[in-house]
Amino acid sequence: MKECHWCHSNLIKKQNHTVYWELPDGTNAISIEETPSIYCSDCEMIYQEDEIVKEIEDQLFLIDTKKLAKQVTYKELMNQPRLLKKNYFDFTS
């Protein structure tokens, strides 16, 4: 069973939450609704798993962010057409 990254409690559950993300060029921030998140009942921390963070950051790097509304859902963000097939500047994988 997974545990909270912050307090190590086992009282976590997956939920969708609104998150705020700075665009890669630093010019603006957007609201991303219905983002897959983890909620801990013990410490009340809400956070996103590393895989979700990477998906959001990669997608924002690969799309034309000037066409994004200030508020989108996670699904709408991930369905935006990409300018590149992958993040060629990501050397972690």
C-alpha cells in the first residue's frame, strides 16, 4: 500500500483537484482543474504523484501555450496537439 510522501500515513486516497502551474516561459500561470492528485487524511496534504507532474510539465513544454485558456481541465490540457513528439530536452529517461 502506498503512503503519504509527507507524513508517511497510509490514509491516502486518489482524488481530482485544481492545481496552478507556471508556464515554461515564465510569462503566466494557469489553473488546471480535475488533476489526478493524492489526498492524505492525516496531514491533509494534497499533492500530485511524480508521473503526473512530469506529464504536465512535458505537455506544457510541447504545446503552444499561447493558445491555452487561463483555466483548463487536466484532460483538455493533455489533449492539446503537440508541436513535438516528445521532450527532447528530458535526459532522465
